[in-house]
Amino acid sequence: MAKALLAVIFCLCASLATGPVSAASAHKKPPTWAELTQEQKAILEPLAADWDKLEPPRKSKWLGIAKRYPAMKPAEQEKVQKNMQPWARLTPEQRAGARERYKNLSKLPPEKKLTLREQYEEYLKLPEEEREKLRTQAKARKSAAIAPRPAPPAPPPAQSFAPQPSAPPPPAHQAAVAK
């Protein structure tokens, strides 16, 4: 027990001897475009115009991709380059939606994936005007599905099932006259 306590004290002393770690060094700010290496600039070139506007977490993710990029197959590299700028311009909500759609598509059975792929290829063969028309219709359907539904009609006023008072009985003298 004493040895373990001495080891902990020794580790604490050693860490204090090296000096405190500043918050700036623990959370180093990602580099500006000018501070990137030539290799990083070449890989991240589609982001050049937007780089300095990106949030630090997004810059860090792109730097991680740039680090893995040399180990990727040429087809993967081409795909990364092609999709880099459009993806970076998406809002966080749009990226989350894209990830969710990807997750849902990946869960589909292979035959359904094949059918969707064939439908998409047919869509790509359509003239641009026709595709724009279909996009507009899809947006309208989506807006209609999201639009708030009208409130259901108000129920009729509650009816009381208590006996309602009837007309007062005729005065006694009128009852006698009627006889």
C-alpha cells in the first residue's frame, strides 16, 4: 500500500515538474489555409475558398481525412475530392439528415438497394427540365407532409344529464278552478 502511495506521489511530482499545460496547447486551434502544408492544401483544395470560414471541429475532421488520404485507393480519393466541397457547405442539420438517410439505405435488403439504384439511374437519364420538375413535386409533397394539420373540430358542448327543472306547478287556486 505504501509503495502504491509513493508511486502516485512520484507521478504527481513528475507531472508538476514539467510545468502546467496551458488550455491553448490542449485545444490547439486548427490552422488557417495559409498555415496548411503543401500536401494538405493539395488534398483539401476543393475547400480552399471556404476553409477559413469552417468551424474548428470541421477543420479537424477534414485534416483527419487529409491524413488518411494517401492510404486511400485512387477511386476513394476521387470520391473524396468530388464530394468534399458540397459536403462542407451543408449545414449541420443537412449533414445529419444525409447521415440518417445513408444509415436507412444501408439497412435495406440487397434487392431493394438494386431496385433503388436502377430507379436512380433512370432518373439521371432524364432531361434536366424533367428532373427539376420531379424535384419540385417532391419538395411540395414533403412540405405537405410536414405542414401542420388543421385542428380537429371542437366537440359539441357537454350536455348535462342532470334533470332539468320543469315548469313550476300551477298555483293551488288555479288547480281548484280547473276542477
